[in-house]
Amino acid sequence: MIRTEKTIVIKRPVEDVFNYMAEFENDMEWRSELAEIRRTTEFGRNAGARYEQRLTWGGGEAMTDFEITDFRPYRHIEFRGTSGDVQAHGVYDFEAEDGTTRVKVAAEVQVSGALKLSEPLIEQALQKQGASDLDHLKDILESRP
């Protein structure tokens, strides 16, 4: 199993950071592998909300579905997704600190089938891409008025 975790501090109030990240459609601005995302339930920003996304990664493309499984305003968002031989579990934790927000992003990715042989390369790429994407998220949010 692949595990990644990164914590960043964003110079914005927790409400701003949480509200931005809770709208998964905003992921198009900061996640480099994301080509398209759409909510497939009538409601969003709640446990049970479902999304479909198209990812471009490693020269290929994949469609994934994910569902928000835990949603606690200004504190925690958790989600699970699947795509073929890949199952993923992600967590966003938010903590207010003197007008800034500490965000911990963690993921567990389980690969099977033919992808299992590439697990070390996938892990390395996820670590690198995740760090870059979070730096981009920080830049976007801190540059807003």
C-alpha cells in the first residue's frame, strides 16, 4: 500500500481554506493531474456527495469515482475513490493557527493487478506531484484578496 502525507500552512483563515477545498470543483485550479471533475449527486459539501473525475497521469488517462465519507466543517474531509485496479482513501485535516490554517493532506492508495509491479514508481510520482500541487494550492489561496 502507498501512503503519502504532507502538511502545509496557508496564510488564510481556516474558513477560507476549508470552503475552497470543500468545493471539489476548485481542484481543477490546483491539482495538476485533474483534467475534469463533476459532481454526480444533487448535493455537495456533505458526506455522501459523489464525484466523477478524469485524470491524466503518466501519459495515460483514467476515470475515477469518489465519495465524501466524512465531512466536519472547518476540521475534516474524508473521501474514498476507485478506478480499475486502484483504490484510494484521502483525508484533509484543517487546524486554525493565529489567522493561518494548517492543512494536513494524507492518502492511502492500494494498487492491484499489473499495476502492483509499478507500485514503487507510482509512490514516488505521487509524493512529488502531491507536494507540488499543495505548493500551488498555497500560492493560489495566499494570492487572493
